[in-house]
Amino acid sequence: MSSMHHSSPMSNELGAQLRAWRGARGKSQLDLSLDTGISQRQISFIESGRSTPGRHNLLHLADALDVPLRERNALLLAAGYAPIYAEGSIEDIEMKSVTDALKRMLTQHEPFPAVVMDRYWNVVMTNDATFRFFNSFIDIAARETPRNLLHLMFDPAGMRPFVPNWKETAKSLMARVFRESVGRVIDMRTKALMDKLLAYPDVDSAWNISTAADSTPVIPLSFVKDGKLLRFFSLVTTVGTAQTIITQELRIECMFPLDDVTEGEYARLMQQSGAR
């Protein structure tokens, strides 16, 4: 059968990617045609590998499917075009305005913990309070860098023993991985991260499921220290209208005390950590 096709493996790869994004967004070829003004027949030809779209049309399709920048590069490569979105690094000079703004946000959030994470939950920036808070539970400096927030919460040698309702917390973190994955689609590296988390003791593979019920932007998080319960909530922010891959993938997480008791205990804890 395949000998009847004259499509290149490259264009088939593009078709598969486009179909996958259409599936992820729950759109039919007709929906996509109406959104873009590109004929349904043309979309069908692209997906079956019978034709390759022009670069402009391909980006138009990617836009309509809300494809993240990193994956837009993958679509361009599959179609035989050069990628156009810069990967970039947080250290780049072009990133200075963004990193300055992030540093200011983190500093403004003192005396409470705040972190900036990449797409894979690796911590790329923190304020001083974050280090002091986690260090009052474990030796944070002993953990390998980049420090990963999910590993920190799942590891029995990390924060896990100090989380009173750990199973519920772990489940909601798994749900967050799905919800906060860029473009709400799990890529290979995120899947590898999930597999590592599932390999920790007493982690149930059934947690590895996207649940829409967990879609609150306010995330509760509790810890126990010296028999005292510390209850926090955290808010997650993303950088709007990102022009580079790295900027689109950054997330800022700020922790707040949930009640006055926690605020008092937290202040005492930070005083202790400052006195050490």
C-alpha cells in the first residue's frame, strides 16, 4: 500500500504533528479551516502528507491551534523550514528586562517564599526566603542542581516527610503537571519527569491522570514543623506575550500564609533560621 504514496517521511511527520495538535484542541479539520481560512481539503492534504504548506500558512495553523513556541519550531522543521523561535537562556542579555522584572517580583514577595521555574519544574531563580524556609526542614544545599520542585516534594529524603496530607498533595501536583504543561500537552521530557516521580515509593500510577477538577489557580500546601501545622497557598503566574521559548516556559510561584497562625509560626521559623 505504502508504495502508492509519494509523500516524504518529513511531510508525514508534519501531518502527524498537526493531527496530534488538532486532537489535543478538540478541533475537526472543518473547525480549523473555518478558524484559518485554509480549505479543509488543503488541511487534509497536509495531514496525509500529500502537500506541504507555505511557512506563513503553517504558522497560521499553529496560531489557530495555540501551539507553544518550542513546538512551532518542531512543526517548521518537520515541514522543511528553519525554526524561527529562539530557545534562549535566562542568562542572555536579551532576557535582562525579563530577569530584572522577575528578580523584583521575588524580592517584593519577601519575607515569603517565591520561585521561578522552567517548563520542567527546575528552579531557576528564588528569593532569599525560599532557601531559608526549605533549609529549616532539610539541607537544601545538599540537593543537586538544578533543584526540581517536584522531586523536592516527592522524595522521601526531601520535603515529603513534612507534608501532612502528602498523598493528596502529590495527586494535586500530578494534576498541575498536566494543567501547567506548556500548551496543556505533555512532551517527552515532561513524561520522563512523570515516570521518575512515579518510581518513588508509594506513588500510585493512577495519579498520572489529567483532572479538570483541579483547575483552581490557588493551590493549597501544608507542612508540619516541630508539631506545628503551617498552611500556605500559592499562586502561579506566567510571563505574558512571550517572544522566546524560555520566556513562554517560565512560571513564577509565590507562597502565602493561609492564616494568622501560620503567619506567626512562619515568622518564628524565619527568625530561628536567621539566628543560625
